[in-house]
Amino acid sequence: MARTVFCRYFQKTLDGLEAPPFPGPAGQAIFEGFSKAAWEAWLAHQTMLINENRLSPIEPAARKFLEEEMEKFFFAG
């Protein structure tokens, strides 16, 4: 049976992630409070950001930018 969570992004109970998406407190908070669908929405948004801003995810400045945008996406409202 799939793990369910009350998704803070969609404001309803949905299937949760199977594991934290990355290590650390932010990864754990996303695991506990957001659904698979919300994570997939973030991945689509992240792809758009990478393409529009011509980012290279291997560059530290690009990773920092994406981390800040992820914080906004999940926790700023």
C-alpha cells in the first residue's frame, strides 16, 4: 500500500514520496509534507528554470539558485 500524506502544495491527501528526495532537513520536510505529485510539479518547474536561464546544474552558482527556488516553491506560501 502506498504511503499517503496531506500535501501542503495541493492541500489534500495524496500518495507520498517513497524516501526523502535528498539528504538534510529540507529533504526530510519535503518527504513529510508533500506528495509525489508536488515533487513532480517541482521537477517540471526546475526543468523550466534550467532551460529559461540556461543553467548548468554542475555549476555551484546554478545549484544554489535552484536550491533557493526550491525553497520558495515548497515553503514560501
